[in-house]
Amino acid sequence: MNNSSFDLLMWARGDAFDIAIVIFLAGIVLRLVEILVLGRKKDLAAPKGNPVRQGIKTIFTRSVPPEGLIKFAPITYIGGYVFHICFFIAFLFFAPHIAIITDAFGVSWPAAGRVIVESATALAVLALIALFLSRLNDPIRRELTTSGDYVVLALSALPLITGYVAVNKLFGDPTFMMALHVLSVDLLLIAFPFTKLMHAVTFAMSRYYNGTIQGRKGAES
């Protein structure tokens, strides 16, 4: 065993992971406080519709692409759904991941088979590649894409790729590859609250907010 690789793995799983979790949780709390404190100016006009009902409705309707847009941008929508679903299968239903969550929070659930988890991992990576290439090939979307967007794509892909390589011992020192995998997760956790990855926490809030605005106007959203 390469001792330096083992030491790196232990540090990534120990001190680095603890620091990443603290930044992750503190960052999320900070961002949520910022959002709630900013609020919005009170609308004194009488509502023409039901803001609350429309807000709740919008949370769910925005999860389904508008009619015709899948044909217009199939890679964007299908690739997005495939990536999110497969990423969460790989993250939440891989037995070692469940064991870490159980140790930390005392909760557990049945794990998926290795074939399912590895297939989901591969599909998630392929979906990310497709999304990346489609963005590069679209001149408008390419111009709108910032360096931060590319960083988010890389941070999302690295844990999947390094984890797949480490578990299957495809090349290199498995211990070193596992260390890289854990470090990539640490980086993802640290970046999460301060990048567009935060939408995983705020998407329901933003959809509800937009829905209530339309609801007050008596419009659908």
C-alpha cells in the first residue's frame, strides 16, 4: 500500500471532510438568511387570484418542461432529467454512502444493487458530457455561459468519475483514486452554497416566490 496515498485518503475523509461539512452547512444557512432578510416590498394592491395556491402549484408545474420545448431542446431537458435522477441514485443508494449518512445522522435505507448504481453513475456522466457539448455548440448559450458554470459542471462530474474509477480499480492506485474521489466530494460541498449548485436547496422557494407573484396578478405560471 502506498502510505502517502493512504494518508491523503485519511485526511480527505477526516479533517478535510469535517471542514467541508462545516462550510457547506454554514454557507447554506448564510445564503438562506440572505434570501429571507432581503424579502420583497409589500404589495398593497388587492390580489386578483390566490397567491399561495399558485405558488404551490408552480413548484410542481416548473418541474415539467413547457409543451414543445423538449422537441426544441431535447438534450437540455432530457439530459438534465437524466443527470439529476442518476446523480441522486448514485449518491443516495450506494451502500458505502448510506453507511456514512447512517454514522452521521443515524438514519438508513435499503441500498440499490451495484449494477444499478454504476449504471446510474455512467448515465449521469454521459448526460453531463452531452449537456456540456450542447452548450458549446449553441452560440447563444455559449456566450451566456460563465466560467462559474463550467466549474459547476466539473465539480459535478469529478465525484462521479473518480468514484467509478476507484470502485472498479480501472487504473492507477485504487487508494489514491479513492482519495481523489473523497477530495472531489469535499470540494463539491465547499462550493455548493456559493455557486448555482445552491438551486438544489432554493428551487422550491424561488418557484413558490414566482408563483405567488403571478397568483396576485391572477395569472398562471
